[in-house]
Amino acid sequence: MTDVASLGSEPGDDRPVLTNRQGHPVYDNQNQRTVGARGPATLENYQFLEKISHFDRERVPERVVHARGATAFGYFEAYGKWGDEPVSRYTRAKLFQEAGKRTPVALRFSTVIGGRDSAETARDPRGFAIKFYTEDGNWDLVGNNLAVFFIRDAIKFPDVIHSLKPDPVTFRQEPNRIFDFMSQTPETMHMLVNVFSPRGIPADYRHQQGFGVNTYKWVNRSGDTVLVKYHWIPKQGVRSMTGADAAAVQADDLGHATRDLHEAIDRGEYPEWELVVQMMSDDDHPELDFDPLDDTKVWPENDFPPKPVGRIVLDQNVSNNFAENEQIAFGTGVLVDGLDFSDDKMLVGRTFSYSDTQRHRVGPNYLQLPVNQAKGTKVRTNQRDGQMTYYVDGAGENPHVNYEPSITGGLHEGQYPTHDDQGPEIRGRVTRKRIPRVNDYKQAGQRYLLMEEWERDDLVHNFVDQLSQCVRPVQERMVWHFLLVEDDLGLRVGKGLGISPEDVAHLEPLNGQDLTDEDKQRL
Ligand code: HEM
């Protein structure tokens, strides 16, 4: 094989030589081919046309949400047990079983609403998406830093995101559009109390928590299931910014969080998070005042104590931002044996959405890209072709056989798992109904009361600032909700807006709204 890298070098110059994508050495990268030094360009100008047309296609569509982000690599290390209790009692997932076992990971942090080059100081939830390259194939856990979410049914996702994204006419994020939607959607209160507190602007990616948010299941060797929630606790501690802190940082740097992560890893200060899980038995828990499948709720830690199961360490930066941060693709459907979905109505919608958008955003063969490929196991499918096919998946003995079943050497099905039947039996009629026990205000109020004084002040300040840019009916409805969340919050935001409890007393509960007895007493 000719090493084009050496062709055309001056004697003694051992730097590699530039080539085009066909491997042809490039001896002039400054001038295109023209007829004479001042004459017209020629169409057979292959080198120039290839260079420009590739440049024209350098961008793929950015993510519809979470466009701005930063990825780093590292490992997950399992503890194998907590106290005397082996993790195998609850899950057979191999990555958790042995103490000290390491699984390579990629972690992408992100903001949600802004575009790919937007400010990382935005008041916005932060994404916390992890890809575990396990021996059973990939597992993705795609979460955020705030433990809960705005809505509980995936059918509302395009609406909540549209309200938060720029106005389609002015292309400005408009508080009136945001709170117009939120004021009609009481389940958003818990998330709003988080997003508009200092937690809504983490100091950087290293000093934030991560949460799986949705409810998943663990499955053991006997097919027994438990409901689980995942939490990541940063060893670095949690730090947040007020709006004023953020403005000062943003004046200097739009990408301070990406820079902080990159520089810390370069310095050898590897950020670390501990994974703790909360568990409950796999049933609907009528004794609770919330539904365990509702992602607008947290599970009280006293009743469901978090159990440490491992830690994650990030010790390597990306070597190319586009290949490893832009093209990385996570999804909630990407689970391994021993982990499963729950019937959380957000989770099912998310599971369709991620791979659907990635086939559009990155292309139908996005799983062939190195950062997305399973690494701990060999991929062998009969899926073929499509745009940008990079290789043929590991075929069986006979490369002619890209179908199954076959007796002539194709791939065959694996061993049937011992317990394919799992979890409780589900019965019901097909319907469109919200879950019972929505209880939209109580946990939002508890969160408010748990805040430190300065956090409450900041929250009230931020709500008043945003709501003062909204029309009066939206302001009144928000004050009405806040009075139901916690009197003090409603009174303080109301005062800032010049709206008293008497001003909102005429408001009726929203159409179809379920209020608890406690809520009714507050009205
Ligand atoms: C990214 C949809 C709810 C966390 C995305 C993307 C879509 C999406 C389409 C872009 C993916 C890509 O282009 O690769 C949805 C839908 C949801 C939902 C339909 C509700 C039904 C949530 C929730 C969380 C979350 C509740 C947090 C727990 C994330 C994260 C990313 C993301 C972290 C960025 C992943 C990355 O870094 O590449 N989501 N999402 N999403 N979503 Fe969601």
C-alpha cells in the first residue's frame, strides 16, 4: 500500500501530507483550478468540489431538545451489595453484581431549550444521560438534575416544549407563553418550584445531581420485579447560581460548564457521582397519596431509603466533539436483561421518541457509529443497508443468509430466558384517563418549605420577575396555584404582582381538575 502521507513531502519533512477523501495527495490547498490565473473555474475541479460539498453538509439537524451539551467518558464501578444484602436479590443485571466490576460509560450533560451554541447559564433543567457499554449490550439512563418533570403523560410533551421554546413569530422565549401553558397544567407546579429556584441554574455540570426521574423496574433471576428510581449524587457537592451570578458568568463565557468539565478532566480532577436507588414493591401502592408511576413526584426517602449500588467516574474527554457529543444517541428503550420499563406513561412515549428522532437526526444507521455501538458484546443482526451503512453486522457462517430462521448457516435465536413472564398481571379497559391521585400541589409545597431562606427569596424574585411579563389572567391563575402549593409562596408572589388572595377567590378549579381534601381546605 502506498503511503500517500509521504508523497509530495520535501526531503526531510516528515509531517503527514494532506489528502482528499479518495486518498489523493493534495499539493495545492490554496488555489482552485482555473483557466489561467484569472480565468473561470472548471467543473471537473474534483478536489475543490468535494471539499466544499462536504463542508456544505457538515451539520446534522441539532437535537430538538437538549441541543447544547458536553460528553465525557469513564467507568461505572459496582458495589455488588448494600450492607449484607446482595443486589442480585433484586436485579440480575450483570453490571451490578460483583463489587469492583467496572463498565465503560459515556455521560452527556445538557441544557434543554436553547440551541447548540446557546448559553449554558440558562435557567433550564439539565440533562444527565448515561450510556453503559455492558457485556449484555448498551444500557442508557436518560435523566435530569431535578428529580421530577413538568408533565406526566407523553402526549403533552410537544406542548410543554413549544411553550418553553422561542415564540414562533418573535423568536424570543416569552414568559407569557410559558406561564399560559403552565397555569393551565397544575402538574407542572413541582417542577416549576425547582426550575425557578437556584437549582434551576446549576453552577456547572460537575456540581449537579442526576436522576432517572421516570420509574423503572428491576427483575431478579426468579422473574420478581420491584419498582425503582435512580439518583446520582455528586461527590463534588451541589452548587447553584442565582440569576445575577449567571448573568456575570454569561457576560464572559457562553460555554462555562463545558469548559469546566473539560478542564477538570484534563487536570486529572475526575468528577464522580454515586448511584443510589429507591425501591418499592411492584404494585400501585394505594396507601400512598401519589402514584408511583407519576414522574412529577419524588418518593419520600424515609419510606423508601436510597441504597448505594455503585459510582461513576469520568476520566476522559471526547477526542472529537461532533463524533462523540453531537452524534451520541441515548434512549429510554435501551435496557439490558435485569432492568425493565414500568407503565409510567411518560416512559412509554419517550421510548418511541428517542430512536425515532435519531433515525431522522443522525440517520438510520446511527447505531453503527463508534460512540453508539455496543462495545461489551458483538452486534449481529439481519438488518441491512440504508443511508450511510458503514459495515455489515456480524453475519453468521453464511453471508448469503440475511434472514432467520434458516438451516444454512444464518444467525439463530438465543436461549429463551428462564423467566420471560414477569411482574404483576395487568387488567383494564382501553381508555383515555389521567391517573388517580394526581396530588399536584403537596410535594411542590414540601419542596418550598425545605428550601433555605435565600433560596425561597430567589424563587419568589424569579417568579415575580417572569410573571410580571404576563397578562393578568395568567398571573391570577398562577397566584391561585401558588396559594395551593403553600400559602407563603402564594402570598409573596401575589404581593410582588399586586394580587391578593381575594383577587383570585373567584377562580374555580380548572376544568377536570382533581383537588385533594387538603387542597379544598386551602381554597
Ligand atoms: C433528549 C424527547 C422527556 C431527558 C430528547 C430528545 C427527544 C426527547 C426527541 C432528543 C434526542 C436526540 O436527538 O438524540 C422526549 C419526550 C419526552 C421526554 C417525547 C416525554 C414524553 C424527558 C424527561 C427527561 C428527558 C422526563 C428527564 C428525565 C432528556 C435528555 C436528553 C433528551 C437528558 C438529551 C440526551 C442527550 O444528551 O443526547 N428527549 N423527552 N426527557 N431528553 Fe427527553
